[in-house]
Amino acid sequence: MSHSPANPYRGEASLVVAGVPRLLRPSFAALVAAEDELGPLFALVERAGAGQLRLAEMAALFWHCLTDREDLDRDVVGNAVLQQGLAKASKPLRALLGQILQGEAGDSA
């Protein structure tokens, strides 16, 4: 199985899950699914900024943004966050939250 590197200009990030770097891509479909589960994304970003984001919310956002999860279950994603620690897991979280807030780099308003 090949894993393409994360493109930070698209808000992508990488998370090591089950010993393999996995691509996190905040696509429209992924973010809609996350919002259906977690509530409004802006509120999620606000909770994260206030240090109030729950571990389950972080794992759920990662789950929905994983581009290849066919051989995984959600518990494995949560365990990956725990194994890496919150400090290390916050790097891909910041990338995803940044994409939610700012959109793709180079977009014109």
C-alpha cells in the first residue's frame, strides 16, 4: 500500500496509525461527516483554541479525514493519538483546523 506525503498547502497532515503514516485530508465530504458527528466545525475550532477539545473529538476528526481507513477501526486511531501523546498529535490537528478556518492557500476572495 503506498502512502502519498501530506500536502500542507491543502491542509493535509500525517498521523502515524498502527505504525504507518496515514494521510489526513480535510475534504468537504470528510468535514461534513465530522460535523454531523461533532456539531458545528466553528465551535470545534473554538473549543480547540480554548483548550477544551476532547480526545474523542480529536480522534473523530482524524477518523473522518483519513484517506485510507479500510484496514482500521476507530479505536486504533484513538490509540494512535494516545501513543503519540497530545503534544505530537496536536501538529496534524492544527493543520486540519487551519484548513477549516482558512481554506486552501492561494484561494482568492
